[in-house]
Amino acid sequence: MNKLDFLRRLNKELGMLDEQEKREILAFYEERFYSGTIYENKTEEEVISELETPEVIARNVLEEYGVSPKYVKTKEERYTGIDSSKLIILVLFDIFIASWLIPTLYSIVVAIFGSSLSYIGLFGLMFGEQTVTEEFLFAFGTAAYILLFLFGLVVLELTLYVTKKIIIYHLNVLKFKNRDKISRKLHRFSVDGWFKRHRTANTLKTVFFVGALVALVYSGYNLFKGEVSMIDQFTNTTQITDVYSEDLSTDIAGDLAWDIVTDFENMQVEIIPVLGTELVVTHKYVESEDFEIDINIETNTLTISNDFPNVSFWFDIDSLYSIFGEGNVVYIEVPVDLILDDVDVDTMNGAVTLIDVEVKTLDITTLNGAIRLDSITVGGNVNVETSNGEIYIKEVVGSYELVARTSNGRIILRDLEFIYYGLDTSNGGIDLKNLNVENQDGLELIADTSNGSIELVDVYVKDVQLDTSNGDIDYHNEDSTFELDNFEADTSNGDVSENID
């Protein structure tokens, strides 16, 4: 086959297109033969061997132009006669697949590129005098961020590809008159195509990719296996321990209530009951910090705070102690006979744990950490919130309201007694078991998750509203005689299973 035969066959296979459309395609391959024979000193047969067959080329072009033979057989069919069966499939596809697939893909893209912006925090390692570990850590982090950004480009390309295919699918089924022109314009939206059109950028992308891989391997080896092993350095570092105490025997004898208030930027917090009459605060840390504690016997308030100038905006190497070691921790030991009034725990980065205490009201907020409550009696309401972490609440009895929110993590509730439950997680399952079993007196439960299943077992609440964008909903009570006043279960992509009335 020579050039003339190739172009004739291609022209025939493209017969469904208009003349102008065919001329554009044929002119492209005319140019390919010209450059191959003139500038590359190849024969026409060698150029043809590098190309796909005219049939394959035509099939790909027709699909990209939105006139796939799967939908139309002749020119006359391009804009007339919508197939009702294909239209039904299209509607079902939109409802059950496109409605969640497209938002999910773009959300992933935004999350990847958004997280790349946190790279600015690594520059904190380069201020002042640097250690060898800090230099390797900066190189390792920089390489990781570069690879993350390049991975984001791959995901973006995949997202654009899926979006274009879905749009073209709609155009074909609905047979829009100008869908071929729209399809050609859509074809230009491509990350890979943009880099191919900009050779300098494409070269830089390749250089950054190879360089990042080399830097990641080299710095990673020195950090974790070399002479300056970061893990060994941090895990073997001895923590500093400071202990503060106050004898509250008089307050315990007089039934005086105390408040606990914390405001931390980077701290794990544990509140636990102990025998005796002393309130003891144990502070363990591995770096100097602006730690303040006030045990005020006049206002009956324990106030604790700390300040990390670097933690909000700069990545500081010392903060890695919280990853590889125990990190910064405050243990608050409360006499078991001491009455606690309001407990307000606020920490930017750290887990919060409360075990076997009795309080009037409870508010817990952490930006990045898990929250665990176990065997607690609350006279008022409970409000817990974390941006990134699991919420686990077990054997807690309150007077009225429990609100639990997390942006990224599961919510698990076990053996609770509240009147109202408000549960919200953006990315995680909701698992509830044995709520209001004894009195069956719950009034309202609202559980909402964007991505996760919702499971309820022996939950006796009159008004139950469950909503998940992607996951199953299961609700089963052992006592089948319990009747709900209202039950709403909504899932965009999942099944609903229940045995309640």
C-alpha cells in the first residue's frame, strides 16, 4: 500500500463526515507523509507501518467527533430518530453513575491540588541553621510534593477524559445537530495534549518526574536507613515530664464543682479519674513550648494552653516527634469524688480521651485527632467535633443532646442514652448500636454521611433520618414492636435494609 491507497481508504472510511471535516483529517495525514518522507528520509511504506490502519483511524475519529457508528449508520441518521431504549439507558446512567462519579472525580482533583499548597510549610525547615536531617527531610518532602502534583495531573486527565466521554455519549444519544463541532472542541481539553503542544513544559515535566524519583529514593534511604535515621532519632528521644498538682480535699468535702478548659495547638489530652484528693496535671513534651497552666482555687477552674508559633504556618522538624514518638501529651487526673461542671477541651492537633468521669456539660474540639469517650455521665449536652479523626463514644448517658461531627472519619456509638442525636461525617461510616434500649425514649436522630454506610442495631428513637451519598443503610431492632413516628432513608448509591415499622 502506498500513500495514495492509504488516503483513498481513509477517505472512504470517513464517508459519514462532511466534506470539510474529511479534508481536515486527510490534510493532517498528508502532512504526516510529507514530513516523514522529506525530513525523516522514510519511504511511504515505512510511514504507513508507523500509522494505524485507515479503518482504526476512522473509527477513532468518528467516536471523537461524536458520530460513532455505534449510534449512526448513515449521514441521514446523524440528527434524526432518537432511540427510546438508548434514552432510557442514558437517564439511568445519569441517575446511578454520572450523578456521583463526576463530582467524586473532581473532588479528588481539588483535594490533591489543594493539599499540594501545604508544600509552603516545608520552607520552615530551611530557616536558620539546618541539620543534615532537616536537609534530607526537605528534599524528601519536596520530591513527594512534586510527585503528588504530577499524580494530580494524571487524575485530572482521567477526569477530563471521563467527562468528555459522558458528554459525547449524551450528544450521540440525543443526536444534537452540532455535536461533531462540540466534540472537536472537547477533544482539545486534555492535559496530555497541552503538554504535547508545549514542548518546553513537557520536557520540564519529565525532568521533574525523574528528579523527584531520584531525590525521594536517595533522601528516603538516608532518613530511614542511613546514619542519620530519622525514626531512630525521634523514637529514642527522651521526653521531658512536668507535673502540677493541687490538693482539693476541701472542695471535695464541700461539694464544689470545677471547670476544665484547654486551648492547645498541638497536644494529646486524656482526662481520667483517680483515687485520692489531688488534681494532677502531667505534661510530657519533647520540645520547648509556651505552656501555661492555671489551677485557680478561687474560681474553681483548671485552665491549660500552649502555643506553637510554627505549627499553623510552618513545618517544624520537632513536630515529627508526635508522629514517630509519643508526642506532646497532657494527662489530667481528676479525683473521683470531685464534681466536674463544664469541661471544654480544644486542641488543634491531637487526640482527646475521656474515661469514667461525670460532668455537667462536655465540649470537645480537635482539628486533627480522634475523640474517644467511654463510661461518662453528662448532666447536660455533649458536643464533639474533629476535622480529621474517628469519633468513638461508648456507655455515655446524657440529659438531652449529643452532637458529633467529623470531616474525615467514622462515627461509632455504643450503649448511649440521649434524647436527640445529630451525627455528621463527610467521609466515613456511621455505626450505631444499643441506643436508648432501656427506656426507648429517643426523640430524634439525624445521621448524614457523604461517603460511607450507615448501620443501626437496636436504636430506639422515634424520628430517624438517615442520608448517605454513597453507601448502604441497614436498620434492625430486636424489639419489633417498637414503632417509629418517622423514618427517612436516602442513599444515592446503595441499598436500604430495615425491619422497623
